[in-house]
Amino acid sequence: MRHDPGPTGLHVRKFGRGSQTLLLIHGFTDSSDTWSRVVPTLAKHYRVIAVDLPGFGRASRNWPQPIIPGYVELLRELICKQRRKQVTVIGNSLGAVVALALATEHPHLVDRVVLADMPGIDGTPRWWGLIGARHTERLARLLALPVPPPLLQHAMGHAFLYLGLRHPHQDGHDELRKAFHTHYASKSHALALLPFARQLFSELAELPVRRMIRELQAPVLLLWGQHDLLTPSKKARSFVNGPTRRVVVIPDCGHLPQVDRPQEFVDTVLGFLERQFALAG
């Protein structure tokens, strides 16, 4: 593994030395640690770049304004800095939205796209709005006052597993939980997620995600966990396979297929990357 300071705000880790590059983008509250179970195999075949987006993980605590376009610009700078003509972009959850926006805004930089458990295909669930609401934030800050930071940190780690995984008690997940909650030792950092969510959900509601997928110039893999609680797999099933589109639902899997079912995730992604597509034009 090699570290790279990257564009301002990003934290960048590099693996492997292949001729083709994979750019991995994590989801909301997550970090590049989420790819730890799949990077070793991917790096045997490809050069892999895993990022922490600003606001998460080891990156800057300050996110750009606006959020999604700001992330896209930082990743565009990162890709150009690598002096690679094109990369394959793989995103999970929020990372999938950023990957889609990057491929839409800068198609000349993106060879293929993997969108795993992506929100926003038909707007956002109504209950998501409650998470980002101002009264929810005020209540959360009030309730958090007497809670010791380690207890809040511990609770967030368990919420991450229960919302993201089909089998949160499976062996090995405790290590992932600890890696996740390491980044939320500060109570202020944890509570900062609430105004971030409010702005993010507002931006996401404005994106024509379904149309953006249909208009992608690059081949795209829509990958979902069958039992995703946050972005149900029926959204993936509303698309069909096509000349440059693959749709795969992984059985017995939650919102984080790279964690829940790493072997199935890798097999599916590698099959997509190795497939030949006849692009129009």
C-alpha cells in the first residue's frame, strides 16, 4: 500500500501496479476501509486507488460546497494527476452517486462504472428526510449532551453493521466495526453528519439519477445486495441488461456487498471488467 496526499481534502491509498486503474469510492459515514476485503484480490489484476472523501475517514473534516460537484472536481483532479487516460470507477452508496456524476460530467476520464447499492434512482425515501431535518439535529444534539463520546462512538459502530450488513454478527465484522468507529472518536464529528446529510439529501433529490444511468457513455454494472435496507434491490431490478449495462443482485446480502459478500462482489466486478462491450459510435 502507498499513500498519496492527493488533491486538497482527499486521503488517497494505492495498491497494485496493473496497467488499468480502479478508483474506489465509499459511502456516507464510511471510509476506504470498507474495501479492505476486496482490495487484495482486485490489486492482483489492477492498479487500485481507494479514497477517503472529505468529511470522512482520514480525509479533511471539511466537505466541499456543494458536496457532490465538489467531490467530482476533487476526483477529476486526482485522475488527471495519475496521468492515466481513463479509470474504472467503483462506488458504493453515496460513492456510487459520486461515481455516476463523475462519469456523466467527465466521460473522457471514465472507462467503466460500477454502481453498488446506489440511492436516488427515484428520489430518496421519505424517512431519509427525517434524518437530515433540523428538528432531528436539535434533538440529537440535546440527547447527546450527557452521552460520553466512547459510548456514542460504540453505538455508531453497531448501527453501521446493522444497517449495512445482512449478517452483522458474522465472524470478522467486529474488526470492521472498530475500524469504522475509529473515525468518530469526536462527538462533534459524529454530530456533524446531520447537517451534512441534510445538504446531501437535498442535492441528491435534484439529480436525475435514472436518466443519468440510461445516458451513460461507458459500460455500467448495477450491483445490489438482495436485502439492502437502505436502498432496496427492487431499484436495480427496474433496469434490465443491455448492450453496455449489467444488472446483478447478490443473494443474502445487505447494503455493503464488498463487506457482506466480498467473494461474490469481486467475482461479479472482475467478470464485468473482463467482458468485451461493443460501444456505439
